[in-house]
Amino acid sequence: MLDRYVSKTSKSKQMHKKAKRVLPSGVSYFLRYFDPYPFYAATAKGSKIVDVDGNDYIDFWLGHYALILGHSPPEIVNAVRQQIENGTHYGTCHELEIILAEQVVKMIPSAEMIRFTNSGTEAAMYATRLARTYTNREKIVKLEGGWHGGYDALHIAVSPPLDVPQSNGIMTGAQEDTIVIPFNDLEEVRKKLKKDNIAAIIVEPVLGAGGGIPADKEFLKGLRELCSEKGALLIFDEIITGFRLAPGGAQQYYGILPDITVLGKIMGGGFPIGVIASRREIMEHMDPLLYERPEFSFHGGTFCGNPVSLTAGLTTLKLLEDGHLLNQLNRQGDKIRQQLYDIFEKGNIDVYITGVSSIFQTHFTREEVRDVRSAFQADRTKLTDYHMYLIANGVFFLPTKIGVLSRAHTKEDLNKILLETENYVKKSQANL
Ligand SMILES: Cc1ncc(COP(=O)(O)O)c(C=O)c1O
């Protein structure tokens, strides 16, 4: 199957060779690399991405799950085109900041005020700082398998081996002040945090990089109670779940309110963005007119509130606000998880399908997958093999990563993934 991929992607192969001379591993983000080399995109529209060799792929990766309306949807293209004529980057205050902030406050149940950043990483970083400021405490608690971007304090215990730093250069202090707790195991969490005076717990309501694994409602409820008991803040990283599980994100879906929410991806309508959202009394610590140093919590950056991102974001949120599309995608998600499971089961291949809403992931294992440890105990070589088979046959998942649905996916697109999965199962059986 790699042969088939290689035979179809000679221009990508050449490009990757060239890219390696000027970009480490030939890519802008190692996450995007896969063996033997990634294809290079030429264009993308709707549910499809076309590579430089002219192959098209039905895209379930969708720009790191940012594109809930698919690639270049007409509403976004029109809004952005108009905005670009009126200015690409003011670097001053402008009305769209207020309009989009009001829209987020309207949609996200726990939000009273927000601030814009340029990425999810930045939003998580400033949210962490804000929590430390507000509580006057240092220690941050994160979950095993939780991915919040590359900020030192949070770039810990994302993937096994969980006790080996994810990168060199992470400050020792950050490692010491971050406490890692297991996902979906409240009893262990309570034991582990018994003595600590913590500033915040940051959690993805659905582990993304950790395997597309939803938290149990009781687990999130337990974290909420624990934070309230300890005077700590609960931070929901809703960078994947925000505007996907429900118009008000996972907090609406689960009915559990965090103190701080971080958002990104879908929120930017295909352009860079991040958001920190919280109650007024917490957010106001970012206002140096109210809180002088050392009580002030800084946030900012050149492109914060960029009007192109904000226009695209506002257009997207307006389309998601009534919940109609999200309900439809959620139903399709339930269906595709069941259909994929049935195909593998019929072929006598052990799988555990995780996900919720329009998020889905296949794990080759007969065990239940409830956390990053069980997700990584599944057969990941087989998962890569499956995803590479799909890629070679025109269906794109970033190998080993979760897939998501979008408004742009047609019935034919969804049938294609089922058909290619059936073919993969047949091929696996023939190889036995
Ligand atoms: C849950 C979650 N948090 C944070 C981030 C980091 O966001 P960004 O890549 O925009 O910096 C991501 C990105 O994948 C994410 O999935």
C-alpha cells in the first residue's frame, strides 16, 4: 500500500526532498509528517484536498479539525474578501472585536468576557497565567494525554512514555509545578491532589491527541467539585470541542461549567485564532487599569483581534449558533462510529471506536479505551497501516489521528470511507 501511495505521489516526493533542506523534517509542524513522506497540498475545496500530483482526498483531518464548514466555504470566502478590501490588519481597536466577543459570550455558557489570541497554544498559556494570578498559587494540574499546545507548563505527559518530557528545553520549574493526573479516574485524582494547593486543573473534555476519548460526565463533575472545594479554577480546553459538541461547546453538552474556557480552531473559520473566556471578575485581572503590577495578568500580541480571522470566525459562529448543523453532524457521528465498528466486527478484527459528536477514532484492540494509556496500548502500527491504506485510496486521515465530520462531507464521502474500510478489512483477511 505504501507502493501505491508512492506511485501516485512523485511530485510530493520531490517536494519533500527539497523541503528537507530548509525545513526540519521537511515540514512546518512535525505532527504533519508521516512515512514515507507527506503529500503536498495544491488546492482544497469543500470536503476535498488535492495534492500537487493531482490526487484528491476526502479530508477527515480538515486543517487540524478547524474546518467544520469544509475547505473555503463560500460564506467565509465572501466575508474575508470584503474584509481584505477594508484592511488586513488594523493594529487598533475595531468594531468586529466587540461583535465577535458578544457572539462568543452569547454562545459559551460560562463566558462573560473574552480576549483573542492567535493560536490555541497562546490561549492555553495565558489562561494558565490568569489562573495563577487569580488564585495566587503556582501549581497547575493537567491530565495524562491532554494536549494544550507547546507551552512549557502544559507540554508534559501528552503521549507515552508519560514520564519523559515531550521536548527538550522545557524548564525544570515548569515540570515541577505541573501535576499530572490520570484521565477518567476520579478516585486516583482525589488521592493524588489530596495535599496540594493548586491554581487550576486544565482538561480537554474530549481527549483529542490522546485518542478521541470523551471524559465521563461523572469525571468532569468530580473535577468541578474538587476545584470548588480547593478554591482552584477549572479550565476547559475546548479548542476541539468548542462549537462542535454543541453551540456552547462541551460545557453545554455535559452541563458542567468551567471557570475559564480556551477556544480556537473552529472559532477562526479557517484563520488563526485562540480565545480565553471567563467570568468578569477573573478576566478583569487582565486590565492594568484595575489591577496594577504585580496583580495584573498580561495578555497580548501583534495579531490579536486580527480582522480577517474575526470576520471568518463571526461568519462561522453565526452558521453554528442555532445548533441545527451541529445536531446533524452529531447524528452522522453516531452513525459512522457504529458503521465502522460493524465493518470491523464482521471481518473479525478487534476494534474499539472512540469519540463523541462528530469526532471518531479507531483503536485496534479488544480492550476498552478510556485514557491515553489504553489508547497507546492498542496496535498503532495497524492504525497507521489502516490510515495509509485510506490515504492511498483517496481518504485522508492524518495517520493515527482522530477524524472529524464537517458540513462539506456528502453522503458519497461517508460511503467512500465505509467502502474503503470494507476493502481494507478484506485485504487484511487475505493477508492472514
Ligand atoms: C485541545 C487542544 N488544545 C490546544 C491546542 C493548541 O492549539 P494551536 O495548535 O492552535 O496552538 C490544540 C491543537 O491541536 C488542541 O487540540
